[in-house]
Amino acid sequence: MRPVCARLNRWTRARVAAAHAGYHGPMSDSQHPDSAAGEEATEAPGGGAAAPEAGAAPRDGQELHVNWLYGLLALVLLSLAFGAWGLWTVLGGGGGEDPASLRQQVEALEQQVTTLARSDQISREANRELQGALAEREEQVAALREEVAFYERFVGSTAQRQGLTVHELQMRPGEGGVWHFSATLTQNLERGQPSEGGLTLAIGGSRNGRYEELAWSDLRQREDAAPLDYSFKYFQQVQGDIMLPAGFTPVRVTVRAAPARGSAVEQSFPWADATGRSSPGA
């Protein structure tokens, strides 16, 4: 910026010298303020000073012109100084917060964000666990209500009298082709007197593209397989295990309850209803 100011000073001095000399046009190299413009005026004949030219501007106009130039120069210098100060402030030389303090603030905010995110994650996990616990309680309540309704069918004052009945059959897969079954038997016709007898299963399905029915002895893999005994007054769950041969696809299960006195009772269940799946390996 110093070369610019020096050039402006030289240009201003040249304009002032030109104004004093009474010349308002452009200056040549010979009229530069460092040359003849600063020397004494040429003497007129007779030893007196040369008279001023007739077209010279008044002295007041020259002073006004010089003042205007000085004002313009001051304005330019002030603008340059203000711009330099603004640039220095923007680039970090001026006032402002300490960068180390700003970094500490950023780190504190990042820590707060991390803490809030972790808190939100914990809240979501707790909410999921609570929802799971509520769903489990609802299932338990529904199961208890079913049991109450089941008991009311036998001991309630409005319960309908029924003889021996296969109420439900459930089958669950085991290992190596073994299936565990649970058959629920009910009766309330003869209250106070136990119903006794034996229970067997028979399963119909297909193997090698042909329909086949497996008897109780086939399912137990014993020729002399005895029925499972039962004895109850109102209801009983009879449980046992059976074995299905490889390549056999079951379709229907038949439960046969043969009481010690009276006629046998049979009830068939689709395999999908008893197991909740369409095939043993499903």
C-alpha cells in the first residue's frame, strides 16, 4: 500500500504546481513538478518580473481546486485503512472468541448429543421390553380365560351333560422322527364316577405316492403295544410319544378312546390343526 500512497502524493504535488503556474491542461515531462515548474519565473525585459498571462484563473479558484484534491486523497486513504482493518478482523487478527474455547464448546455439545442419543436408545429398549411383557401377560390372561370357560362347561350350573369326548389334540415334533402328543378327554355325564379306559392313535397319510394308514402298533413300533390308560371324573390330558417313518407325510390323526364299559369314542383331527404345520418337516 506504500507505493500507492507515494504515487498519489507525487500526483497531488504535480497538480498543485500546475495550478500555481496557471496551467489547467495535461502536463508534459518538462512540466513535472521536479523540473521547470519549481524554478523561478523568467524575468521580463527591463529587470522586472513577467506579468501574468491574461487567461490565468483567479487565486481563489486555485485554492478551491487544491482543497478538493486534498479531500479526495484523504477519502481514498481512509477507505483503504478501513478495508485493511476489516480484512484483518475477518482473517482472525481482530477480536473474537478464542479458538480453544470454541473447540471446548463444540466438544461439550457433541457430548450432550451422545448422551441424549444413548438415553433415547435406552428408552426405546425399555419400551420394547415393556411391550413384550404386556403382550405376554395378555396371552396368559387369554389362556386363563379359556381354562375358566373350559371348567365351566363341566362344573357350571348351566353346563351341558356330555359323555366321553376327545376335546383337543396337540402334537409337537421331537428329534429323529419322534412326535409328542397330548389328548384332552372330557366327560360330565356321570358326575362323581370316574371314566376309565385306554387311548390309542392312528395316522393316515401318503408314502411313495400311495395312501397309507399307520396303526397304533406302527406308531409305537411294537406289535403288542398297549393303549395308554386314562382315569378321570371330568377331564384328563393323556400324553405319549409316537414315531413316524421316513418319507411318510401325515394328513389326519384319529384318536380312539375305549372305556372299560360302554362304546369306544373316535375323533379325527387334520394334521394341520393338531400341529399347526402342513408336514412333519415343515
